[in-house]
Amino acid sequence: MKEAEVRRLLAANLLCVFSIILSAVVPASFWDGFTVFGTHLAWLCICSVCVSTLNIILHLVLKPNLSPKRSSFAHKISRFLKCCIYFFMSCILFHAIIVLYGAPLIESVTETFLFAVLLSTFTTLQCLCMLGPNIQAWIRVFSKNGATSIWESSLQITTMCSILGAWFGAFPIPLDWDRPWQVWPISCSLGATFGYMAGLIIAPLWIHWNRKQLTYKSR
Amino acid sequence: KHGGCARGRQDKQSEGRRVVFMGDDTWEGLFPKKFFRSYFFPSFNVKDLHTVDDGILQHLYPTVDSGEWDVLIAHFLGVDHLRWGGVASWSLVDHLGNDTLLLVAGDHGMTETGDHGGDSEKEVNAALFVYSKTPLFGTSPPEEPEAVPQVNLVPTVALLLGVPIPYSNIGEVMAELFSGDGDAVSAALQQLSVYHINAKQVDRFLHSYSLVAQDLPAEQLQHLQELFSGAMEEHTQLLAQVQGETLVPPALESRLGSLISRFQLYLREARAVCTQSWARFHPLRMVGGCTLIAASCLLCYVASELAASSGSFYRSCLLYPLLWGLVVAVLLGLAHAFTQEGLDLLLVLSWAAAASQLGFFWHWWGQYPKRRLRACLRLAFPMGILLFRCGAMFSDSFVVAEARVAPFLLASLVMLLVGKLHWDGRLTVPEGPKQQLLGFSSYRREIWYLLCLVAMLLVCVRLSGFFHQCREEIPQCRPSLFLSPLASLRNTRAKNLFYLLCVALLAGLVYAVRSWLRHYGNLNSSDPLVLFVRWCFPLVVLCIACYWAVASSADDSLGKLQELVQVAVVAFPWAVYGLASVGLLLLLCNPMTVFAKDTRESAGSIVTPYLGVPSSEVDFLHVIPQIYKRMQESQKSRLERGSCKATVAAYGLGSVYSAALVIALTLLGFLLMLLHSERLSLAFLLLFLEAFVLLHIHTRAKGLPFSVPWYAVISWLLAASQFFYSTGHQPIFPAIHWNAAFVGFHLDHSTNLLPAVLVGANTFASHILFAVGCPLLLLWPFVCEMPSSQKKKPKKEPQEELQEVEEHMMEMRLRESPEKFSTALLQLGLKYLFVLGTQLLACVCAAMILRRHLMVWKVFAPKFLFESLGFMVSSICLLLGISLVMRVDCAVSTWFSQLQLR
């Protein structure tokens, strides 16, 4: 049972990684002059959209957390709206945090905001898919021994890796190498993307290796 | 990589010469408006090699042909990357006149990969191409090209242009370029005169240099002097003989040749002496110094871990090693005295330090168990941040950008801390089956408070970025507008507005400090110190405000008032200096800010103030009374006996240590604000606010009492370096605020010491404040104890009441266990020194390893100097802060004994 679950997780995660790679490669075939560095904003949008659609589809197909109670249509709608609001708020919050960390306040607002959207896609959207608009569940998952399934463990790992990647992405900015990817926010968004991909790949492996120690409390 | 390196054609001197420049636009910044005509091209993008070079080629030939120039400098950029400078040169040759000299030179070579900046053979050697239509060499040119030191270009070009050789030149002219087109004798005579001028210039420079600095060895100078005077003597003789025409050509030629070689010898030896003494590194001493610093850091770390462990620690690990060091120092001194050698104080001191450290480690190794790995892993996250901070010292880009690195790391550290607290579940209430629903509310209040604090900290960190000074390495940077004094503002309205804002914020600071003190009951007594805080703090603010007013309007024409203004500009700062020093003296004499109310004489009922103080009195005093029952045991026994029903109520005893520190910090803050330009007081306000928020976060996150965790110390130091930059400083010499030396002095200083102290205090303001305030990290959690225990007031059983009273002990917990208190202070100091020392070590290692780096004199060496000075200032101030706490402790002890006697 558990092995199969891990395999499903691995497949889903690999799909996500694949979609990110595609988002960098495919648009170049029908859009002349598309490069990840050159038209970075476009890539940010494409990547966010790709990852979010894939995540939503995967969520609908796989349904990692089956909620037993059937809910009405209105309830679903309100849930969906709540999710949208949460996502938007997380974008704003990420934007604020990025600015507080030293990003320019007025110049390149679009870049900063799109970077915030990307980060939200990698973190908040996953949480929304997995846990729904339920802050308390989020708080539970992001604490020690808080995960109740391998999906939630994977969520922990990918979220942390994305944020860590974005953080490390800020490091090359002051260097005087004059490379195109040192421009704000390219290095950070690349860092976040690589971190996310690394997290996606690490999570199933980590769960596989630690499957003896991992015991999930059922709630 | 470094845009401005290949230097073309001819050097510049603009004394009446028409200098035309074309090429790299960095020259515009270096020599603004010095050129007769100039064609600048952007060199910002190093991948774009063609903009500059195509632009030059476009203008080069027309300019050369027009003849409207004496010196033409063409700085090709592509030469740096592609070796095609020769192509342009060859086609240029056709355009040259007979009296023109073409010099093609690079100021460095490159490695196989095209890089430069190191000290490899290929990088430090460059080609020099000299062309003239007039033959330069009398005979055929030498087979093997001669290597010419780069400094030789300066005197050669200067003399060719007919301008004086620059004063500090130590190069030698290139004789071949001065042969002219006459016969051998006239050529030699001309070369001789050139050498003569050059030698005189070098001698003059060496003479005046040796008067100022003593680093050139005396005997070598003497030798050089002899060489010079000998050559000069022969020169005069020879000239007389030439004029008297007593010498015939063959003999004359040989005499001329020998004299020229004497001058050459002099010039070369002079250069060798200078090079040897100026570019001198002592690798052994460097490594020794680094080892000493590293060992000291390790010592601090080990001692801070050990301090809590046992009592014999002080004697075996601190006293004996000190004795060892002393013994070694005395032995070395004696040895030197016997061998009659000059005593190198530095060497003796380092040996003594090394000996005492060896002693420490020897004792430690023998006696104490080693730490387990698990404990080290726990430290990984604050130490990781510290590691990043230290690693950043090794890259010139990160040193240049350090003003942004420190806040970034500080923010990360605090976020990580909060994340870790959450991860460990320290922010949630302990989990229980039914608390799943109830727990959320209590969880929320706590976390919101913490999150607000973190948000405030982040905002402070971000806002402090608006006060940065610029370095020239970042050309697009604009210095903060808050750095310039108000007097430089043209707009009167803006000036007034800023002035009012600064004064209001200053008043706000005083208000905040006073209300903090009042809140903790430290403003009730009528001691001189409390009176000082009550009355003289506003007075100090008034003086500062008046000084700012006078200083910022000094340029306006005030007519007769001018003299008054002159007096006021000096008088107000002196008033502040005087008041602040009076305050600090009072603080040292009697640091107690406690109001004791002795009710023992009155035969009233038991006044346990927490319960029984009449509410009117509470209102009157505006305090939440702090109670410490003195002599609890004896009192309790007496109460039990019922013979004497009395207590002593002491207001402000619970925060007596912090109050003293806060008062000291405020006074220091006033002094330092005075030394900065007016609008930087906003930065100081941010500093105080950020320190306050950091202390609160630390209080919230604290685990064990009596020990300050590493992350708190590291964040405190990160904030210190953050505010070094945010008070408008940079670790470079042009960024020093020299104006600080003249606050309260009207352009006259009798000694060098006072201005040095003022400028030093200005430069290291944040180091001083944070180091003095360091003991607050230990004290604050005790001070903040109250609000948490105040919430719950279930008074049903007498036991709980007792507990309630005891929970209000605050800083008196420290007095309860004096040994733990002193250990904790020692531990805190050691931790602070360890973190400081690690930063210094990284900086020193960077300067040592990268001593041949291109940027060493621009980046690493100044950074090293500033960092080491900052280290010294910080450690002295740390000692002062800790000794202030100990002074308060003594005062509290005497106070208690006096109470007991009464």
C-alpha cells in the first residue's frame, strides 16, 4: 500500500518537474526570441500557470486527501473563492516579505510581484490543493511530526526547498560577474524553481528511505 | 572584467597642453573636465567590446590629422580581451608626424583564459610598444627586448612633454627616448641631463619622505645619499670640463657613460629600497596572527561552554593560563635584556598570549569532557548564518555589498528562528485531545504578538537601508539624502520640516525612555540620578535641538548675530558633553533607581504591597508596583511570629540593572547623535527601536534562563554591523565623517587625540551602542517576566498567592543566585567576543590570502582596518557595559545591607 502510494507520489512529482522543463523549452518553438533570461517575465507567467494547472489537475485526479463528507455546490464555490483569496493574499504577503528583504520598492514592481506569484505557486497553491483553505491544518502540517501522510511530508519538503532555493538565489546578485541571470529577480526565481524541482525529486526518495521511521498518526 | 585597465598612447598632463581623450568613460569620472577635447564611450557592459573601440577608431585618424593636440590618449577596451591593438597601431603609423611618439601599452597582461588581477608571471607582464619616425636606437636595437618597470613611464612621458616629473615618482627615465638625432656625444649629454633631473627629483622625494615616515631603513638611505652626492659631484665636474672643452670625445664618451650608469645605479637602488619596504609581507607573522585570533575564538567558545560547568573552572582555566602568559612574557623580556637586543613588544605580547592559550587548552583537555556531536548540531542554524557572514568577507563584491548582506542575514536569522520555534511546537500550547479546538485561541495571541514583532523588525531593517552611504565601486548608487547636514538644504520649508521631525523624534525617544522607566517604577525616588533623568534629559534634548538649529542656519546672513552664532555653535555641544558626562558620572556613583518605602516603623497591618497598597496610591505613582521582599526568610519568620508586622516596599528594584543600562545607552545615544548630521538621528531612532524589538523577540523565544542563546548574540551583532552602514558609514576612508571632529570645536584642535576620539565615536557609533547594551540580552527576559504572569489572577488559595508574589521577582532572580548571574555574564561576554572574533578572523584571513588581489587596497585592506578597530571598540565597550552591570550589583548589595542595618 505504502509502496504504491510512494510510487504515485513520485510519478506526480516527476510530472511537475517535467512540466517546468517544458515551460522553459516549448514556448521557444512557437515564439521567436523566447528565452528564460531574455523574456523572463513571460516565462514566470508561463511557469506559474503550467505548474498551477498541473497541480490542480493532479489534485482532482489523485485526490490524496479524500474528504468523506459530501458538500454542496455552494459550499464548493465558497471554498474555491476562499482559495482564490488565500492565494492572492499569499502573493501580496510574499511580495511584502521580498521587499522587506531588500528588493526595490518602486522600480521593477512587476518583476517582484511575478516572482511572488511564482513562489506562491510553489508553496501556497500546493497547500491549498492538499489541505484546502484551512489555516489550522497548514499550521499543523508545518510543525514537527505534523504530517499525516506521505503527501503532506512531500508538501513540507517541497515548500521548504522552494523557499530555501529562492533564498540562495539572492546570493549571486551582488557578484560582479555581469551575467544576464544576475539581474533581479532572475537568480531568485531560478533558485526557487530549482529548489522546487529538487524538493519534488527529494521528497519521494526521502520518504522511501525513511519509510521505517515514518509513522503517520491518523486523524 | 575591470573596465579601466588598458591605458593607451600617452599619459596626460594638462599644464597648457592640449590633451585629447577618447575611449572608456570611466576617465570622465577620474579626470572631470581636464581634457581639451574628449570622446567618451560607455564601457559598462564588458561583453560589448565594440562600442568603445569603434568610437575611438572613428575619431582617431581625423583628430591625429587635424593636429589640434599635444597629447592624445586613446583607451581601447578591446585590447583587454582581443589582441588586436596592433592592427590599429600599424594603420596609425602613417598618420604620425616626425616629432610624434606612439606608445602602445597595457597596464597588465593576462592569463591563458584572458583573466587578470592575480600575480602570476603572465598577468604582471605586459607589452610596451614604442614607435617614432625618428630613430630611437643609435645602433641596431637589442636582440632581447628589455623589461621596463611600469613606473618608468611616468618620468619618461613627463620629461618628453616638458612638464615636471611628479613629486612622488620613483621610476627611472627610459634613456633611449632622449637620444635625439645628433651624434653620440650630444645624445649622451642629453641623456645625462635627463638622468640628472630624475635623480634630483627622486632624492628630494626620498628626503621629504624620510622626514615624515620612518619605514625606510636609515643605513640604506645613508647609502643612497652617498651614491647620489657622489654622482652629483662628478656631474658638476664633468659639466665644467665639457664647458671648458678640456675633454676630447673618446674620453668624454666613456666618462659620460660611466656617470650615466652611476645615476642609473642610484635610481635603481632607490626604487629597490622603496619597493622592499613598501610592499613587504611577513607571511610567518601573518599566519601567527591568524592562528592567535583563531585560538582566541576557540578559547572563547570553549570557555563559554565550560563556564556553567564547575567551580574550579575559574582557577584552573582562567587564572593559571594567565600566569603562564605572564611568566613567558617576563622570560622573554629577560632574555632580551641579556642578549641586548631591541625588544619587540608585539612579539613578546603574542608569545605571552600564545603561552596562556596553550595553558588554557592544556588544562581544558586534561580536565573536562568533550561536547557531544548532538549538541553541536543544535547550533547549526545560528552558526550557519555566522558562517555565511564570514564567508562574505572573502569576496570583494560581497564586501562592497555588505551594507545589504548584514540586514539580509539578520532578517533570515530572525525568520529562521521563528520558523524553528514553530516547527518545534514551542508556539503552540501543548497538544491534548480536547485542546485541538480550544488551543487555537491561545496559540493565536502568542503567535500574533511574535509575528508583529518580526514584522516590525523587518520594517526597521528595510527602513534602515535608506541611510546608506555609497562606495565608488557601485557607480549607479546615489548616497542617501539624509546624510548631508541640514545646512546644505536649499529649500527652507523642507529644512524646517526635517528639523521639526528630528527634534520631535528626539523628544519622542526621551519620552519613550522615561515612560519605560516609569512603567517599571524607576522614576520614583529622589536620587540625583533619577532627578537627572527627569530634568536633564529634556534639557539635553533642548541643547541638541538648539545646536541643530544654530548649525543648520549658520550659513544664513544673520548680521550682528553672527558672533552669537559662533559662540552658540560651540557652547551647545559643550553643554551636551557636560550634561552627558555628569549623567554618566552620576550613574557610576549611584546607579540605584529604586524607591524604597519603609513601613516597618508604622505599626500598621501587614502591607504586602502587591495586595494591599491602596489603589489611590497606585494611581498616584503611576506604577505597577514592583515588589521584592527583602530578607524573605527573616521576614517570613518574623511574620510567623507576629512580632513585627512590617515590610519594605521597593519600587523599581525588579529592573534596576536594565534601568541603569538604558539610562547609559540613552546618554550615549545623545552624544553619538550629536556627532552625526541632524537627519541621521532618524537612523538612531530606528536603531533603538530595532534593538528593543530584537530584545522582545529574544524574550519570547528564550528557553533556559541564565543563558543567552547563540542566535540572540549573533542577531545582536548583525544588527550592530547593519547599523554601522545605516548610520551613513562604509569601511573606506573617503566615507569617514570628518565633520564629527569639529562638533563643539571651532576649527582648532591642540592635540590629535580628541578629534580622533570624536571621529572614532562617530564611525563606530553602532558598535558602541550595541556592545554596551549587550548585557540587556541577559536581563531583558527577567524584566519582561511580569506581563505574562500578570494575566492570570486566580487567587483562591494562599499557595497561589505566594507564587504570584514570587513571580514578580524579575531581575532579583539574578540576585537570588549570584553565582549563576556572574557565570551568565561571563558566558554572554565570551559568546559576544567569539562572534566578534570570528568576524575579525574572517576579515584578517581574507586580507592575508588575497594580499595580491587587485582590490586589496580598495576593499580588503580598509575593511580589515575598520573591522579590527571596530573589534577593539566593541570589546572595550562590552567590558564597560558588563562592568556597569557589576557596579549596579555592588550598589544593590550595599543597599540591601543598609536596609538590614536599619
